[in-house]
Amino acid sequence: MAKSEIVCGLDMGSSRVVCVIGTPDPEGHGMRILGGASVPCRGLKGGVVLNIHETARAVRAAVEKAEEQAHQMVHGVYLGIRGSHLSSFNNKGAYNIARTDKEITEEDVRAVIEIAKAIPISQDREILHVIPQSYGLDRTRGVPNPVGMEGSLLEVDVHIITASSGHLNNVSRAVAEAGFEVIEPVYSLLALGELLVSPEERELGSLLMDFGGHTVSLGIYSEGAIRYSKELAIGADFITRDLAIGLRTNMATAEKLKIEHGAAHPSLFPEDGEKEIVFKGVDGRSEQRVKPSSIMNILLPRVEQIFTVVGEEVQNSTFADLVVPGGVVLTGGGAVLRGIPQAAEQILNMPARQGLPHPDLVHAADTLMTPTFSTALGLVCYPSAKGFTLSATGPKRSDSRLVRRVKKWFEDLF
Ligand SMILES: Nc1ncnc2c1ncn2[C@@H]1O[C@H](COP(=O)(O)OP(=O)(O)OP(=O)(O)O)[C@@H](O)[C@H]1O
Ligand SMILES: [Mg+2]
């Protein structure tokens, strides 16, 4: 198998580095996942490197573990980028076709996108993505692809995502120190959107929420494209900290109690007959006892606060009305807590579902089809999937056999 047909996705989270290796399915049905590994890492918080050597160590360990499973060597990675150092906004561009033939070419499309991205940004930031949302031709809006059509005035609406150059360079340096090349930095939310939000949901209007440990990422999709994205410096580790403080225990015990006994909605507990849980206090020795309902009472206010902030962000985005039909698609480790979809539905007042990769898009062992692996899976699928949506302007657009084959499959599917 040619080297170019192996794709590696790397997701560097606040508690783990996750690596997935995949290859296009030989029958042309999406991506086949050959290996995946998740390694604890304390080197980053909310997408920002705090300890570069610890991060590099975890990256090396995660990639090597995934390589062993996949029986493949990795050279370059699609690197997930997230965190509140990212910001995004919408912009427009307009381009006059001065030629006599007036047929729109790919060069014209590139030119109008260049115009739309020509905005002043501060020296310490850089553009990560420019995603065309829709085109206009001679004042007719909503043209999905103007190439081959005739017109004098070509317009485009774009969604632009910028990142802090320093933070971007530090994650890339950690990957380089681990011995790998960054093929392309990819905003994690976009990779997740391709994987978890169906084309119908993207068309109808949906909210994607990646509920991480230290970051909540929000994406609003409508009419087939991303309209709004936001990185919030809040996350599920805050719930763990509340439990640690409330139960006077350490973070590791609080994490275990949250995962094994936590619930984020009152409907999940019977009124009586609760069995007490024994756990170790903050000293790691003394025995304490707690009822599951007491755990819920400690964590509920934080869950409510997080979803209230999410609701306010959506309202302030001016795209609130767009997301109601498709509702919210939840992912990230934070969304695994029992009762989170119910809490989301109640507080956001819209339908909620757990976002799981469609089995036709990725073929992976069940152990990898979980929210912990979703971003890395999305990154593996991203280079081929981005061709069939409007998000077709990654920094380096590859036209390899891999991309063409999977693109064709995606086109056939939808
Ligand atoms: N089974 C589970 N039940 C409840 N919570 C869980 C479960 N698994 C993971 N979590 C929580 O999910 C959070 C981590 O989520 P995730 O792995 O998406 O974040 P991350 O990528 O490490 O962080 P970030 O993306 O914010 O930098 C932690 O707070 C963890 O406690
Ligand atoms: Mg993550």
C-alpha cells in the first residue's frame, strides 16, 4: 500500500492525546480504521501547550501505539486544533469578471475567496481556515458551485477561523519533537462536523457541541455550511473539580465517582433505595460515604451553568433560530455523562442526540467508535470529506488518488 494512502489523525486534549490511523476502504466505502490509541497527557490545557516535552512524549507514545496496531508507519499527521485562542467570523468577497466569455472558472472562485479573506488581523494571529458558505452570481444568492456558469459579478460568503500563531506553533513543535510532520492543522470542530452531523442536519440547521475537559466547542450549521463557531473555556473537568471540593476528595477519586456514579438529570434517580458509595477522602486513606443523589446534587449546578452559557452563546450569535430544527449533536468526553442529552434538551430547549460516527463513513472497532476517539476519527476522514462540502479551501489541498477515490464515494453516498 502506498504511503500516501495512510492517514493519521492526532487529537491533543487536556487529559489525553488520541491518535487514529486509517486508510480508504478498498471497496470505496469510507475510511477503514487500522489502529487507534489514547494516552494520558498533562502537557496541554484547552488546546494550549503548557509543557512541550510532556506533550511530545504523549504524542510519540500515542502514535507509536496506533502504529503497532495498524502495522503501518506514520510520517505526517492531520493535527486537531482547538481552544479559546481560536476566533471566527463571517465575511464577504466580490469579484468582477472582466473577460468577454464570462464563464466562471476555478481561478475566479479562488480569486473571490482571496478577496474575502483579505482582512486585517493582528501580527500574532493567522488564518486557519476560510470556508466558503455560498456563492452569489449577478446578485442571485445561494449558488452552491458557480464554476461553469456565466456571470459578471461573483460573490462569496465565507466563515474565517483564526488562531494565535504562538499557540499553533507550540502544538506543531510538540509534534515535531515527537518526530512527526504536521500535514495540515485542522480546526477539530470542522472535522467533527464532517463526521457527526449528517448532510441533512447541516442543511436543516443544527448545533454541534464538543463537550471537552477544558473547552466546549460550538458549531452552527445551516443551509449546508458552518455559519458560526465558538470556543468556550469551560468543560467537564470543572464538574470533576466541583465534586472533588464538594466531597473533599482528590481529583482522581472525583473523576472515578463522576464516571461510575454521576448523572446529570434528576429523572435518572429513584427517590429512595440508594446504595451508599464508599470512597477515599482527600488524604487518600480515610473512608467516606456518599449517595448517588448527593453526587448528582453537587454536579447539577455546573452542568446547568455550562448549558446556560451555551444557550446564551447561541442566542447572542444571531443564528439561534437556525439550529432548532436539527437540534444539538453532542460529542466529547463530557457528553458521555449519564443524563447529558436530557439536560441539554431541557436547558437549550431543542432536541439533543449523542453524535456517533455513521458506520458507512468509518469502519472501526467498537472500542474506537466513542466520543473519546471522535475528533481523531474526524481528522482521519477530513482530508477526503472536505471535498464534498463547501469547506474546500484547506491550506494544502491534496489531489491524491486517496482523495479522489473517497470523494467519489462520498458523492455517491449523498
Ligand atoms: N464515561 C464518562 N463519563 C463521564 N464523563 C466522562 C467519561 N469519559 C470522559 N469523561 C469526561 O470527559 C472529559 C474529557 O473529555 P475529552 O476527552 O473530550 O476532553 P479533552 O479532549 O481531553 O479536553 P479538551 O478537548 O477540552 O482539551 C473529562 O472531564 C472526563 O471526566
Ligand atoms: Mg478533545
